[in-house]
Amino acid sequence: MRIAVVLNPNSRKNRRAGVRAAHLREILGPLGEVYVTQDHAELNDVLYDVLTPELSCLVSVGGDGALHWALNAARPIASARGMPLPMMLPTNGGTIDFVARRAGVEGRAESLLPRLMKALEKGPLEATELDSLDVRIDDGEERDVLGFAMAAAGIGQRFFDEYYAADDPGPMTIVRVMGKGLFSLGAGLLPGSLGVRGGANARRLFRPFEAKVKIDGVEVQGTAHGALHAGSFDVNLGGVVRVFPLAKAPGAMHVQAGAISPAEMVRALPALLRGGAIPGKALHDTQGTRMDIEALDEPLRPVIDGEMYQDVRRLSVSLGPRIRIAKL
């Protein structure tokens, strides 16, 4: 088998997973197989069978989250077998698809598979390599998680709380969540109960998170953090917001920690839209090789590639392995 396609039926665009899987099997023919996995255990079982030296490409049909789980299921199996991580191909089946966008992968599985098959006919696949994050989380047990972009706490993490609460999130949801926050920030300036009610959303979004943080072994002054984020490359969120510009060059990790006021966050909006650094007097917006976070009050609920982890007391993040994405 040259191609293994893993289809995540929980992706919003895979609601007719059985019909879609049958169509993708017709496209593949004898070159591969399509697997519909219902949960992480099934995904692990599939990858245990398919990760062999003969596998040319592992195709993830879903969004950034589906790719996230495929990579993290493949990592221990490949390591135990003395193999590198497989060549990956993310498809544009999610709500943001920032990994596919960064790797230059355009199209959904139905159009990408024929191109992948033609590329295989010509010889070994060419690859685009992307830096990854290696996140060691402690949520009762210590484990390593591969990812590309992380909002550990603060405004980024709370933004995704609202983003994924939408029925059908997408680029316009990003605009709506940002607009709602700005409106609430202004409404909070009204007198009396109107300001209390109107500003509730802004107070939640901008509430600092209490944590001890070190960047490259140096403790960040203060424990009230408005943003605790890290990225392994520059991320384009739906063509609306551009973050982690300091990770644009290979081998660089962009980290953010420290306090940022609501007014500073508003002033930073033009930078977010154009992909610039965020200005803030107490915000460390910089390159780093490692960031360590220890929650002091409530637990961390980090969002890594759109996937949410719960009840994390400590985490550390550094650059992980370079991930090979099929170049079509």
C-alpha cells in the first residue's frame, strides 16, 4: 500500500463519512485504502497496521485537529519501529486549515488524491518541511504532544472557546468573535448595570491567567498573563488574523507571555491583521527555544491546533521535529 487515507467522521465536513470514503476508495484504486476512524483508539489501531516502510503518504481527511491526532498517534509507533514520521498530506476539510495553507496545499481530498497519485508515478514525493512544537503536558500524567500552534491560556485560549462554540465556525466567526469582544469592551465603559452586563464578555476575554512562566530559563516578571501562546511557524487564521510572525524562518519558535491590557490589545489589532509583532509594555513577544508554564490558580486548558486539553497543571513547549508535508 502506497497511500493510507484516514477520515475523521467528527469533522464538520465529513458528515456523510461512509459515502465520501467509498468515493475516495474509487479514486485510489489499488494504490491505497481509506479508513474511517471513530476515535483515538481506532486511529491508533489503523496506524499500527499501516505505518510500514512501504507507506508513501498518510493523508488526513479533516481539519487541523484531524492532522494533530494523526501525527500524535503515528509518533510513538514510528519511534518504536525506528522509522521517521510518515510523509503527511493535510486536506482542507476543517474550519481554518492553517497547516495546509502554510504548506501550500490547496484543494480537498477529492482533488488532492489524483494529484498525489500522479506525483507518485513520477518517483519519490517531494516535501515541504514545517517546524513543529513539542509540548510536554502534565494533566495527571506526563506526555508529549506534537503540534504547530498553541494558545495555552489568556486571550487566545478564550478566543477559541467562543470560536468553537459556533454552529459552523469559519473566517466570519473570527470576525464576529473579535467584533463581539470590542463591542463588549466599549459597552463596559457605560455607567451602572449597563456597563456590568455589556462588559461581561470583554472581562472574560481579557481576564489575566495566573501562572509562573519561564522563557529560556528566565522567569517572566509577574504572574498575571494576558497571553500564553507559542507557534512553530507564522500562522494565517482564515485569511483574517496572522500570528507568530517571528516563527516565519525555519528553526524559530515565537512565544508570547506576560501582561497585556485591553487597550494594548485593541491597539495591537492592526498588527494582528497584517502579521506584525504585538506591542505591549509588559508582554514578552519574542523568539525562544523553550517556554515553561506552571498554573497557580485554575488549571490550564491549552488549545493546540484547535484541539483542547483539560486540567493541565504544567506544560513546557519547545521546537519539535520537522514534519514532511507532500508537495503537490
